[in-house]
Amino acid sequence: MLLTCSEYCVKWLTKNNPLSDDDKALYIYGFQLLFSTISSLTSILLISTCIKRLSYALCFLLFFFVLRLFCGGYHAKTFAKCFIVTNLSFLMIVGITELIIITNFKFIIPIINLFSTVVIWIFAPVKNENHPCSEKTNRKNKSVSRIISLTYSMVLFLLFLFTDVANIYINGSICFFLVALMILTEIFKCKGGKNIEYD
């Protein structure tokens, strides 16, 4: 479905401006990525609206989606799997957030924030064959991921210390933590990091 729509869009765009086969393939991939992202965002917003947790969706987009753009790590092999993994990740984060609130285990938040920051600082970005990028982009992503992770960590810690909006800083922290876990997952998946490039 995504491929058919993407091919149609490229055909329409290039009607008067023919492209080489390589450029066409690149455009088709770009459209597939765009449609996949839009469908994931739409489903997450719909789910969060249905369960009356729209703030969780906003946290997910800010603390998970944004960081993932720069950190790399595990990526599903197909767009369908990506959609499923993304939605399951969101539901899992919602469940863990609610569990921490109910059990009052808020003390673990600074610990997982510190862990996430250290993992991202040391390993990000982790290259993945399903999400290739150039060396120049890789170097830029390293700097950006470090800046964002430090900023997120400080913001979440301040919210933890000085506010009562537990659901926000807990949810944001779990999203942050999941990014770190996806980085580690990709490293361990590729024979303990032997086939992974990171500085």
C-alpha cells in the first residue's frame, strides 16, 4: 500500500521532469518514510485521545521521536513492522508510566535519566543498515544527540524536583529510557557491537 502510494506520488511529481532510476528509488523511499511516519503519528494521537492521555502522546513525540532522529539504534526492517513497534512502544510506555505512578516508584526517574544520558553520550548515533547515513551526517547527529540528551535530562530532573506533574516527567523519562534501550539493542544484536560504528 505504502509502495503503491509512493510510486504514484513520484510518477505525478516527475511527470514533466523525468528522473533517473536511482533518483526515483530515492524519492519513492522518501515518500514511504513520510507516509509511514504520518500513519504512526496519527495512530498514536488517536490512541492517546481514546485513553485520555494526550499529554503522553506529546511526550512521546518530543522525547522519543525527536531523539530517535539523531541517535539511531534499532530500526525495523519493514515499514509495517516499524508501525507496529512504534505503537507497541507507545502503549508500553503508557503502561509503565501508570505503574510507576500507582506504585510511587518515582525515585527511579533520576537514575534512568542518568543511565539514558550516559548511553546516548557514549554510543549515539548507532548506525543501522535499515537507516543508513553519511559520515558527515553521523558526526552532526553525534553532537546534536548529546546536546538534546543533556537538555532533556536537565529538564526532566528539574521537573522531578520542583513540580507535581508526575505523569509528565515520568512519561518523558520512560520515552528517554526507551531510546537508550534501542541503542543498546542494536549494539548487542550486532555481535556485541563488533559490526557497529560509534565514536
